Amino acid sequence: NGKNVDIASYQVKVGDVITVKENKRDSKYFVALKETERTINVPKWLEFDSSKLTGKVVALPAREDIDLTIAEHLIIELYSK
């Protein structure tokens, strides 16, 4: 959204646009990302434009959108101690 963020735990909202800084676009990682556009699997709650190196949060992910095997009860048990 035009703001610099350097907080790893920053929480995005629906409609937020994330872009790569202009001076970082020529790094090897982002050049390779532009070239491999069709092999990227983007979750349905995100949009990605590899030509502009921008992403947009379309919706917040629901539990069924996350395809990792997570035992939530173990997380709750750990933090309840």
C-alpha cells in the first residue's frame, strides 16, 4: 500500500497490496521468480502478478485453505501451560 514495512509479524488486511522495492527487483531471486510464472502455486486467497512483482490479499485464509497437517490441540496445550 505504498508503505515500507520491516516487521516480520506485520498483519496484512484484505485489500492490502504487497510490492517488492524498486532497488530489490534486479536481485537473482526476483528475476528467477519472473521467469517461472507458471510454476508458482498461489493460494486462492492471494493474487500475484509476477510481471510487476506485486501481490494482493483477496481474502483472509480459512482453516480449510491451509493444506498443512496441524494438530491445533497440541498448540493450545503447549501455550496453556
